Amino acid sequence: MTTIDSADPGPGLDLDARARLVSGGGVFRTGAEPALGMRAIVTSDGPIGVRGERWDESDTALALPSPTAMAASWDEDLVAELGALLAAEARRKGVDMLLAPTLNLHRSPFAGRNFECFSEDPLLTARIGAAYIAGVQGGGVAATAKHFVGNESETERLTMTARIDERTLREVYLAPFEAAVRAGVWAVMSAYNGVNGEPMSESRLLAEPLKGEWGFDGLVVSDWGAVRSTEATGGAAVDLAMPGPNEHWGERLAAAVRDGRVPAAALDDKVRRLLRLAGRVGAFDPPPAPDPVDPAEARGLLRRAAAAGAVLLRNRDGLLPLAAEALRRVAVIGPNAAVARVQGGGSAGVYPASVVSPLDGIRAALPADAVVEYLPGVRTSVRPTPLEPGLCRLPGSGEPGLLVRFLAADGSEIHREHRPSGRSFETPEDVDLTDLREIEIHTVLRAPFAGRWRLGVVGLGTVRLSADGRTVLDEYVPAESDDPTYLHVTPSYRQVGLDLAEHQEVELLARRQVEYGHGRVFALAADPPLDEAVREAAAAVELARSADAVVIVVGTSEEHESEGFDRATLRLPGEQDALVAAVAAANPATVVVVNSGGPVLMPWRDRVAAVLLGWFPGQEGGDALADVLFGDTEPGGRLPASWPADEHLPAVARTRPTGGELAYTEGLHLGHRGWLRSGASPAYWFGHGLGYGRWEYLAVEVPQRTAPGAGLTVRAVLRNTGTRRSREVVQVYLARPTSAVERPVRWLAGFAAVHAGPGERVEVEVPVAARALEHWSVAEGRWVTESGVFAVLVGPSCGDLPLAAAVEVGTVGAVGAVAQGGTG
């Protein structure tokens, strides 16, 4: 590892070179500095995979379970394994710095990017995030804790300011970032939004507490495009402006330093930190040969991780696990069953080389003589569905796919590609697109059924679509936002209806004129007739009625949960609720699998036998689901956020700013804390999850006293009274109803997992850190421990705590307090 001289962080570099170095070198890479022997540092979005510098399905990547699924495992060792896999993927793709993990909290269930965050709880987020960071950086790749801080919603995220009081900031929203620094994270990303009136790229919070009190010695990188000033950001503690070259830094920053408007020491610190990161990731050395990732081992880990995060919410009469050998006819129903929804939308997206759908997994797991029949039942797409290989072929050929051409202003061809589908794409790095003026997609669509098909084009500027030589769409599509996710991932689209006979073929030619600042996204889509979906719903109910068991997979997709927008509703898209109710009425042996990144409403939850939450499970989700359904693996997950019963939530945390400000009026009481303060109950509490065991909580022991500034160890005794070996996540909460300061009704203070066979009695130790007993004193500007008695509550979820004891903060005593309990 190269050592950076603290006195002269850039030996031999003049002022202009130093300012240029911290101003970024490209969309996903820093500038190189040959004078120092430093190559460019390559970055890539995460957190479920390493996309690399291309946003394209031709550059595939492993797709891990969503961060909500990772946190649902409550398993730091497993998350560290996933981090190590990400590091190996990064090295394979020549990536030095992974722009993950996201440590923002689930402040509101309506937040569009919750799937990319771990939890509503600061402690769970802190511990899972630290494990993720350890895994990534153990492989020599920088992790980036983001978005510092207050980015808990997407609406007006580029410009809004979050109003958060100091104590809430310290105890809730800064806590996961402090843990990341304590874990040794190499980079932190400043958010787009502001906090208390200061844009985060200019915020004093970057200096204190991040770099000062916490001692963070790494690099602060801006979110992409968030450096929008010269003097304010140049003098602040943000170190690297991305993407580059940033127009506000470079020459302008050098001039500001030269004129004394920005201190030279501020620029030197930025350079020092960038060079320190370069040393840590090996940017002063030739890129190392990547260690090969064993595909079978990687898929096995992803399959295990998806099952570990699956949460069994309900299991009436022990329907699950299903006995595979007894099933002769299984109905698989639902829009998410055959088309796997493995990830949310936005910059977190990757293109996996292969995906196992729930239908694929179920079919592979059942005996050969079992009949598995499938119907989608309903359709849920809002945006046009990219043209799939099975529906299209090259013109003049039977080969599946589409022909994409990149054209110059005179119509000459710059580059062409054969693409497998109509999804958005980018061109290879070695193609010079300086003269690009138009993108063309050419294919032949074969309609599997008759009716009025909806053909669509996705992209900005002038778009045209012809069918068999006849123009059916010719329109200018203006940009509706300057949000990078909108421009480069989900731009506007246009659709047109076209009547097609069954098996009719139609030649489609789509063109888009490329304008500066509008990105290069261009996609061709086709959606089947709506009346086909109506017929499928009735057929799905009849299919369910005749089956031995029904697995119905419902949920959302990247259309409904994504970076760039917040959710307007928690209801399942389309007519999925009606489909579940009808199917469950037709067959009582119905298992509902919920495939989403965050909470959805389940008005039918008490009318179905089993509800299994699969999250966005990553590419191996289908096989993992089958493992859980048929009992090869226990569903290991516990909820990382409370799931509401309806949208009439107590003290709803808003996601839409008013006058550019978003007030965090709930203070300390987000998530389950808000439910507890209201006296109401969600559909399922934070921490809930059933597994396949049955646990009895027998006793808890805690110290009688502990000293201020010290933690404690909670010892609990449990018995697995079930018939299978099982894992339980023992959760410890603290409460102090007579406190002199405002506190949550109770708060998570520690957790640990325990395993036991049928009838086995086990003891588990749960460490509780001193911080769990402290609160932030605004008056004193430090952490303070309030003397007196704290209640210690132990159980399987925030809403089910059968064991209780007490500890007094004061002089330490040797005698323990013991309490008896019951079944959890």
C-alpha cells in the first residue's frame, strides 16, 4: 500500500494539477496522474452487484438479494460473505470503488428507494452495513457509505432540504455512518439533498462529526452532479466531484485558491485523501489479475442468501413446508412467477447473465411426475415491457433478437450490434460516438395472440416508429426532469396501439434522434392485449381449484420501486389483491409469495394459509424459494421494517417536501418506534419471522447494575419445541418509561442468533453496547448516560417480548436479576 506524505500530498503537482485531480476524470472514473504514477480509480454502482462502467445487458454481473433481504437475514457473517463476493466481482470488472452500501433508513414505507436500504432501525442498519463494508474492503475494493445524510426519500431529492433536529440526527440518521467509520470504511458519499438548509456537498457535517470527532481519514465523494458551486464546496469537506471533469472545480477551483477565496489547505486535504484512497485500492500499481469467481460457488451463496432473508409471515396449520413427494398437480400463478423480479429500479440495477424465476425453481424441485401449470392471472406493468427474445427475430433471419445501428448526421453507420432484447443499452467504450445523431432499432415481432397490442418506444427527443413501413408514431418527447436516474435509466416513453392477428408478424423500425444532455437510452417495447389478461384471471382461479397446492407470486417491480421517485401507494399494482382473494377462496392450500423490495398492503393476509416474503431476491431467487417451500431450507428472515395493515399509518412520515423542505417531525420515533408511541399495531412488527421451528423463551439474566459508559451482556435461555432444527434471532430491547428526556417507548439494543434441534434447550449471550444506554445531549454536545433503571425486554420481535428484567445504571453489582418467560 502506497504511503501518502501528509506534508505534501501531491509532490511535484502544481495548483492546477491538484485542482484537476479532484475534479473527476469521467462518468465513473477519476482522472489519472502520470506524474505520480497513478492510474484512474474506477467506480461502479452497487449495492446488489457490480455493474461496471457500462449500463448494458451485454456486460453482465451477478445479482445479489436486495439490501432489505440482506438485513432481513440478521446475519452479519453472511452479509460479509456477500461483500467478499462483490469485491471479487469488482476485481473481475476492473472496479476499484463500489458505490455502496446505502445506509439511509426506512423512514417511510412510501420511500421509493427502501429496497436499496437495509432497515428502519439504526442499530440493525449499522451492524449489517459494517459487515457489508468489511466484506468488500477485505477484498481490496473501497466501499462507499452513502448517502450522507438525510436522503430518506426521492421526491425533489436534488434540491430539497431535510429539517432534522440535532439529537435525532445523532441517535438515528448519523448512527449507521458513525458505525461505518468505526468499521474503517474508505469512502463516504455526500447526498444530493441538504440538511437544515445546507446542501450536503457544502455541509459542515462533513467536517464535524465525520472527519473531526469520528476521525474519518477516507475520501468524501459527491453524489453524481451534486457539486454545483466552486467556493462553497471547495472550502467544504467534500473531496472528489463526480462525474468529471466537474465544471465548477478544475480551473475554477484553482483560480479560487489562487485568489484566496478557497483555502489552499482545503484543496491539499482533498488531494491527500484522494491519493490515500488510490494507495488503498492499488491505483499506483498495475491492475492485479482478478481472481476467478467460481460460478457454481457464487450461485450457491446467492441461493443461500436469498433463503436466509426470506421471511415467513404466516403459516396456518403448518402448511409450509410442502411435502414435494405428495404433490401431483401444482398451480403457479401470478405476474411475478414466470418473469423474475429480482431488483428495484435506478442506479442499483445490474444485468445478470441468468435468472431463476419462481416458476423455474418450483419445476426443478418437484418430482418428474408432478404437473406444474402456470398462469399470470393479471398484468401489472405501467411502463412498456421491453421486447423479449421469444417475441422477435432479426429481419431477414430466424435468429432471435434485434438489430441496433448507431448513425451519423449523414446517415452513415458508425456502429451496429445484434441485441437479444429491446432493453436499453450503451455502446462499447472503444466506439467513437462523437458524430452520433440517431439510434435505430430494427426487428420483426410475432404476436402469440390476437388483439390490440401496445407498441412503445422509450427515449427522449424525436422518436419515430414504423410498422411494415407505415409510420405509426412520430413525436418529440421532451425531458421532464434533470434527475440523472430519469435521464439515464427511466426516461419518458410513448405508446401506440396496433391490431394484430394470432401469430401475425410485423416488421418494426424505431428511430431516435440523439440530443446532448438527454442520454442514449432507447428501448423498443411491446405489451399484449388487455383482454387477454382478463381471460387469464378467470383461468387462473379455475387452475387453482383443481390443484393440490397453489403458489401465487405477487409483488412489485422496478417500475413501482425505484430511485428517482417515491411510491404513491402501498397497494399491490394492478388487480393482484383481487386475484389472491379469488385464488385463496378456490383453494385453501394457497401460499402467497410476496416479491417486493419494501412493504405492500396485504388485505387478504388472514384468508390465506401461508404468506412468505421473498423481497427482491437476486438472480437465484427461484431456486431459493423452492428450497424454502419444500423444506430443504428454513426461511431464515426477520422483518427489518414494520409492515402496515393499511395506509392510515400513525404519524406518517411524509416524503413530499413543502416549500422545498421536508420536516422530520417524528423525531426519534420512526418505524416501529412510531407504532409503539401511537398505541396502534402494524400488520407485522419489526423483527417478526416464523421459521420452521417453535421457540419457547424460558429465562433471562442481566447484571443488576452497570456503570455509566459501560455496556452489559444479556443471557437468555430458549427451547426449540418444534419438530425441526431451527434458527432463532433473539432480540433485546431497552425501555425507560420514567426518563427525564424524551425516548422511544423501546428501542433495539442488541441481537444474536441461536440454533437448536427439536426439543433442545440453548443459552445465548447478547451483548448490549454502552451506546444503547446513552442519549445525545444537545446542551452538552456529547453522549450522556442517564442514571437509573432501564427495562430489558427479550423476545422474537418488537411486538412479542415474553422476557423482562431490569438493570440499574450506577455502581456495578455482582448479583444478577433473573426473570421467567414463556412461548415466543
